[in-house]
Amino acid sequence: MSGSFVWQVIVPALVIGGFILIRAAVNGKLPRLPSSSQPDEADLDSGHVLVSGWALDDLEKILSDFCGMYELPRESFTLVTDPDGWQRIFWPEPIHSHTAQFLVNYIHYPNGFDFDGASPCAVGVMPTTSGAGPVSVPVGAIA
């Protein structure tokens, strides 16, 4: 690719795409979680999110903000700190796989947090669902 193509096509496309995403977030048009109360194959009744890089009080606020954003009761998640210093977020009741995936993403990019000195890392450890992961990974495998 030539330098002029990058500046004339790619950069403006990225700027416009970013503007659209920011405008959607400002207007409250965040991705919506599935609203069905019926369990489906994407419901996770086990798993957790392994977290490092956030102070415990910051992670508590991030978790509360996430619950508020998606209208979930704060009791939907349990936060524990392991003896080795890792934090784990569990869900005592089944949640949709999208909820767990959105949570992992939100821990990396929470609204209104200063990343000065923070290097957050969140990894979801949960059973795979159909359509998630490579075809070679069977549904229900822990990934």
C-alpha cells in the first residue's frame, strides 16, 4: 500500500468509524445483552474471569459500573482475591456467554478510569458455546 492510499482512504475510514462508535456510546446505544429469560446453549453456569492489574477497589467499581450499564444486579457477580493476588470474578447464577465476553472487554476498557500505572488484564475461563472458538474446539470445552 502506498503512503497516500493510507492517508486518503484508511485513516479517514478509521476516523469515521471511531466517530460513529463514540456517538453510539454517547447516545446510549451500547451493545445489548440478549433479553430472553429462557436458557439457551449460550448460557454459562460455570466459569470465571481471571483479572490482574487493577486495585481491588477499582475493580469493584468497574464491576458495579458494568452491572449498572447492563441493568444487572450487582449480586450477579462475586469478586474474590486469591492468596497469590489474582482476582477472580464468578457468577453464582447462569449468565449468557455474551455477558461474560462483554465483562472481559469492559475490564480492559472501563469508562472513566485513568490507566496511569495500570496494566489491566482479564481472561475469561469458561465453557465454549457453539459459534465461539475454532471448529476443532468442542462445545463445552473449557477455554
